[in-house]
Amino acid sequence: FREPPCLNLWLMCAMASVGAPSLCALTLFNDDYDVGFLCGAVNACYCARHGYQLHVLVLTQAEMQALCAGRHFAWAKVALLRWLLSEDEAEADAAVGPEAASVLRSRIDAGARAAIRGADWVVWLDADLMVVNHLRRLEDFPGFREKDLVLGEDMADLDWLNTGLVACRSSSAWCRSLWSRVWEEGAGDFHQGEFWDQSALCGCLAAWGEFQPTVIGGKKTEAPAAKAPWFSWQGGPKFKSTEHMQVLNSGAFQTNNPKFAHFAFHAAGMKDKARCCRFVVESGALQGLRLPPSGPEAAAAFAAAL
């Protein structure tokens, strides 16, 4: 899985469905991040099972720095999504800068970019997140029919949202401009400070009137106290909707507690992420795991990744 031939093999498996794909998944990490390779292998099997496209971008440290332009590496998702979803390619290149544009074009050519944009949904997966329930299709979650953005609540009361697993409707003008606006308008405190892009997104959505979070980046806001708890794990509703967003409860969508991960395990906040992810795999927690039917080479590649 670490070498381009194996990586391409997995991508071909994931893209083997007949007809235009309706969903494209993306993940990105630097080349010394072992957790990314393990989660990427598991997520490749999930995407292959359901016929989703999967694009895994593995960058060097220098390429990550160029992409994030001095910000924390968590901002890589924002840089990638603003470049992919921007209407005009020349404007997208100019927005991210020549170095970042060169990095992205070296991994995603014009044909791949068109295929990604042609999907109904573009889904971001954090590199430390793995789908554990391979029987559940993403598009069956609430919000995929009528909303522009589908994501989960945070697993702690530090932000109202978690950006480890985010689905963007590619035809939505609101979504196409969202990530550029977050990059440009997100508070500078979160360029390096916790919780980076996630807190910046929450701050922007609050400023635009999408919702009124009482906490952003672990700090209380001036928003009035909510009449009911926001978080499901504090007694709040399991599903929350705003004009553009569908917010799902953490256990149903993604959580860092493997005991309650009904769809995806996200190793956010774990001291030893590699150990946690290996435990999830080795304990048999992956439901419906199916290796793509591509012969012994594919099975060997997956075994080596694990």
C-alpha cells in the first residue's frame, strides 16, 4: 500500500463499479504517518465494496508544508477541498498558490479532478479515521438527500462539529465556496491553535448565522445558552439540522470510542493512534470487511498494510 503500484491497485478496485460514481472519498497525509496507511487500507476495502471512488494523497513533509502555507497540517483538508471544488481552475491555482497547486496537480491530474467534481458527493476522511461498519452506505445517512453538508457532532464539548468525516454536495454553490471562505475568514488563532480547521469552520458558520455554538475551540462564546443540550451524549437530539447542514450524533457517524463506533472509528485525541487502530482491526471490530476480488496480489498488499 505504501508504494505507487499497490496504491494504484487499491484505487482501481475502488473505482471498479459500472457507471459514473455518485460518491468520491478523499484522504491525505504525510509519508511517515503509519496510521494513515492502515486506515487507508481499511477504507479502500469499504469504498471498493460500495463502488465509491477513493483518492489517497500521500505527501512528503515539504509538500505538506507547501500545501498548508505555514498552518497546522490539519488545514490540508481545507486547502485540498477549496482547490477541488472551486469553479474556475485558474482561480483555484491562484488561491492556493503556485507551490501548493503544483503539489496537488502532481497527485490529481485534470481527468481525476473532473471525475471527483463529477461525483454527487465529495467525502473527506481524516487519515486517523477508519470505517468499521462496511455494511452501511454513506448515502443512507440522514441529510444526503436534502442538505449540502453532512458531518458529525464533536466527541467532546470543545466544538459543536467534528471535521474528521465530512460529506460535501458537489453541486451546491454554498459548498463550493465554503472551504475558500473558511481558509480566508477563519480566525488566525486556529491556524496553529486547537482545534485548527474544525474550530475555524465552527467560527465561520457562527459568523454567517448558520448556527449559534456556545463553545468554539474550547472557549465559551457569547451565544445565548441553548434551550436544550447540543450534544447527543449530553441528552441532546441525535440528528440536528440547519439551513445547509445535517449534523449526526457521534456514535452513529464517527467517534473516538470504539465501543460506540457504529460506523467509523476516529482516533482523535488518542495518545497512541497506531496502537488504537491496530487494536480495532485485530479485535475483529470491522463488520462486513471484504477484500476486493483482485487476486492474491491485492490480498498480499492488504496483509502487508495491516
